[in-house]
Amino acid sequence: AQVVESGGGLVQAGGSLRLSCTASGLNFDYAMGWFRQAPGKEREGVSCISWNGGSAYYADSVKGRFTISRDNAKNTVYLQMNSLKPEDTAMYYCAARPGRVGAMNHDYCSGSWSSAYYWGQGTQVTVSS
């Protein structure tokens, strides 16, 4: 089983990027989360989406600018990032967490997801001012 992110890059402030995360070999229902970690900072839960796409959570720092979605037919989750700011610069990670949890919230989508879940290698997002 593996999870692979793509779509990072360098963009000017105010610009947009769309990150993708494709999972393979996961033969169970799972929530997906996007996390980010900037140098010298703790990992932050950015956004999470439930196994069926029915519930989503956004950190306050990205609410109104980022949109998470998933296409279960393609085993892929997307993070559309608009109005990017320099403070969004970080390594972005995607992870799959097994289970049919219906409600996404801050506690569920914190940065403390277990290393035993399925994590990707990360994709760098750099926003220049």
C-alpha cells in the first residue's frame, strides 16, 4: 500500500496550486488528511475529508482559501489552494487513516496522526512574496 502526493511547486503570493494524493493498495474505507510542516515548526493539520467525502475540516489558517475533495473511483484526494500566502510555504503531506468516521473536526485532523497510518513522502509548496 502506498500514498503519493503531487502538484507542489513555486508560486507567487496570491496564486493557486492543486495538490493531488493517490492511494493504492488500501482495501478499506479511510479518511484522508493533508498536513504541512515548515522548517522549525510542528506539523499542522491543514484539511481532512471523511471516507465518503461527506464531511471536511479546514484549519482556520486556510479556511476560505483551500478546498479539499476526493474521487473514490480514482482513489485520489485533491487540495485546491487559492490566494496562497508566503506563510503557506511548507512541505505538504497526505495521509490515509482507516475507518468510517463521519465528522471531521479539529481533534480528528490534528497533526498527531499516527506514523502507522499511510503517509506519502511529501510535496514542497513554496510561495514567494
